[in-house]
Amino acid sequence: NERKSLLILIVMMIVMALLDAVGIASIMPLITLVADPELLRSNSILSYLYERLGFTETQYFMIFLVAAVFILLLTSIGFKAVTNYALVRFAMLREYTLGRNLMESYLHQPYTSFLNRHSADYGKTILSEVSGVVHAGMVPLLDVVAQSASAFAILTLLILVDYKTALICGIGFILIYGFIVKSINQLITTISH
């Protein structure tokens, strides 16, 4: 059951990443169309949608597109909230499972092991250690996986749209990030001595 839940969670993360990319991709044509309404006539996809949906006024079509993009973004945000809920729920259920398994293993020890240690110590150890592992290890790891999937989908979209600009921006972000990390490391080294 846990593997099945993890698989469902991974699928939800992938869908969330794709919805993020689609949401960003849907904003680009809308902004371009608002900046240049004549694009409605020259772009084959937009003109096909305009005629197929039966619009007669450009402004009504733009309102329709804004509403469609808004609904798409709300759907994306809603799905992201559901995915985050599923992520936290999965982690909390694993905390319960790990704690239960540890308690069972403690209870199956020989009676003599309980003579040297108070039973409350076992409970305290289980609660604190399992909670630490889940909250400091599992939850951040799942969050990194989810955010990495979104970043990968958005990066792929940017590369497909304009790879030169995406490459220049990516190199710029990497250099800035490297500079920040190096500066913080130097600061921490200076403070620690």
C-alpha cells in the first residue's frame, strides 16, 4: 500500500509540474495578443479558435481567453494544493507506520531488556526520533522532488520556446547562485573562527 501511495504521489507531482508549465505557457500568448490584437488575424491557431468558437468581437474573444487562462491557473493552484496535502499526508502516515513498527520491535524484545530501562523512555525515543526523521528527512526530500519536477517542466518549456535566452538566463542564475553560496560559505568560515 505504501508503494502504491508513493507511486500515486509521484504521478500527482508530475501532473502538477505539467500544469505549472501549461499555466506559464498559456500566459505568453495572452500577453502577446493583448499587446498586439492584430495577431488574432495573422496567427492561424488564434484565428481558428476565434472563428470556431463563433466570436464576432475581438474584445469578447480576449475576455474569453483571459477567463480561460484564469481558470487554468486556478486549476493549477488547486491541484498544487491537493498535491501538497497528499505529500504531507503521505509523510504523516509514514511517521505512524515507522513508529508502530519500532514499537512492535521494542515490545518483542526479551523481558530482561525492559528491566534496565523505563518503558516511557522507549515511547519518548520513538516519538522524537521518528518525527525527526520524517520532518527533517522525508518531507524535505519529497518537497525537493516536487519542486524539481516543476523546475524541469518549466525549464523544458523555456528551452522549447527560446533556447538561447533560456541558456543565457540559466547560466546567469547559476553564476549568481554560485556567488551567493561562496559568499555565505566565506562568511560562515569567518564567523566560525
